[in-house]
Amino acid sequence: MNHFSGSVLFLDRSDINTDEIIPAKYLTEISKEALKPYLLEDLALEGFDPAHDIANRRVIVTRANFGCGSSREHAPWALEVNDIRMVIAESFARIFRQNMFNCGMLAIELPSEEIDRILDEFAGKKATIEADLEKGVLHVSSEGKTAEIGFSISDFDRALVKAGGWLEFADEKY
């Protein structure tokens, strides 16, 4: 199972689509590693610079409908190869969300009030988030301030994540 914790990249915008996560012109790449330098290259968000803001981040906190657009697996792969294994949002595009779990990554949905709370209290600071998958709790911290926020995922999605993704899950079960 992957460890789900690390420094946070705050993307305070809804409807970040798969073309912004990984531009379509890179879909001909044949390895995940080849996608690495292009993550979020086309994201239009004031003050965001992918060349400097992605390094050493392991968690994304964002708004609603993350991963909308086409259903390509390249979008979660681009996150994964950059060691971002957890995305926390109000909602996800259905196929993107399942692709995250299929890759052994966490896609956590929280009510808008909780996203607002995280952004209000922690954005703009060096914040970290750790997910306790068994207890369904996020531990958020920055500069001495902490918060615990509950979350839930289905038993099946939890099993996929614990196994490391769909292929590993199938190897264990079948």
C-alpha cells in the first residue's frame, strides 16, 4: 500500500479538466515517466507556476469536478509519476475518480464546507496532509495549527488502494 501524506498543492478552482492535468499533445508518450515534466502545464490559475509549485508536493486540494473532460488514464498517471498520490476535492469526474483508485491512489471527496475550511485555514502556508485510510481521517497541519477531517470511500475502493491498484488487487484475488 502507498503512503498517503505529504505537502499540499492548493488549486483553488473548480472544473480542472484532464487536458489541464496533462495536455493532449503528450498522449503519444509510451511511458508514465515521459509525462512527468508536463503535469498541469496548461492550468490557468493566477499565481500558479507548474515549474516551481509542483516539486515535492504529494497532495492536491481543489474544488469541484476535478478530472472532468476526457476519460484518459494519462491524467492520474501524470499525478502518480510526480508522486502526487492523493487528491482531495468536492467532487471528481466519475471516470477520473475510478482511474485514481485503479492506480492505487486516493481520490477523497469532501463537502464544500470542508474544502472551504482547508483552503481558508491552510492555503498559502506550508501545509501537510496525512490520510489514515483505516480510520477515514485526514490530519491537516501547518505552522502549529491542526485539523482532523473525516472522509469515507467504499470498501472496494479501499481494497484497490490497499492493494496498490487494480492489477495488484486482481493478482491477490484471482
